[in-house]
Amino acid sequence: MIQLPMTKRDYFEGYPQHIRDQVEQLIKSGNLKKHLLAKYPIGHQINSDKQLYEYANALKQKYMKKSPQIDKVKYGKQKDLVIDALGTHTFVSLNHGGKLKNKHEIRIAMSLKIAPKEMLEMLVVHELAHFKEKDHNKAFYNLCEYMQPNYCEVEVDMLLFLTLLDQGEELY
């Protein structure tokens, strides 16, 4: 198994060897940041919880109109999220005055404030897909690809972005 140099975590564990080799080459050549900037030259301006809520709600309205309302979307500190998760979707049923009330909340890791917009979109799409599909199955990924056609590519690039952050660098 290849040990990726200078990273705190091996985000590509479990990936095929040829992909791991490509990642290792990007890192060793010092071209990881250049590679990401070529694909994602501009960051996003979604910096507040209010902006994030509006962004997530717009995506939900565009692709999942019949899904339940989003009650809250906010950036959360990494330690507040489930270990190793960049985002979480929480579904809570509350009995309020004899009526059952469902609440949907999404939390996105603070590190995505400095990520490319496509990566933020990928994570919001991922959490929205959990409204319909609880498990990471084929239907779940099909829904993600419907909402963001290059979802799988951006998901891999997100791992490259996290590798860059682990090296103490920022993209922008």
C-alpha cells in the first residue's frame, strides 16, 4: 500500500492502485494546487449560515420540490460533525402538542467556506439526497448525479482538496 507523503490522512484508501498512483504523482510533483486551480479557478462567496441556507434551499427547490422543507442549514465546526464527515443531515421527529413535526437540518464543515463552489454544491447535493435516500446506494448516487451531473468527479476532487489542506496549503 502506498503511503501518501505529507498528508495527515489517506483519503484515497480503498481506491484502485492506478488512481492512488496518479494522486501520489500530483503530490510528489508539487502540482496538486495547480491541478485544482486549473479546474476550479474561483471560490464561492457563501460565507454566512443565511447564505448557505438560501443556497441549499434553492437547490432543493430546483431538484426536489416535493421533498420536506429544510429547517436549518449552517456551517459547523469539524468537531461538531460526525467523525470524518464534511456534512451531516439530521432528521428529527418531534411530538409537539399531539402533532408530529419533522425537522430537517444540514450542517456543512467550516473548511468548505474556502472550497470551490462546485465542492460546496457537491456536499449540499449529497446531504439533500439523504432526504429521499438514507443509504449510499445506487439510487442515492443517481440522485446526486441528477442534481450535479459531475458529482462523482467533484467528489474525488474534494479528496484532493482535503489532501491540499492537510499539507497546510489553501487553494485561494
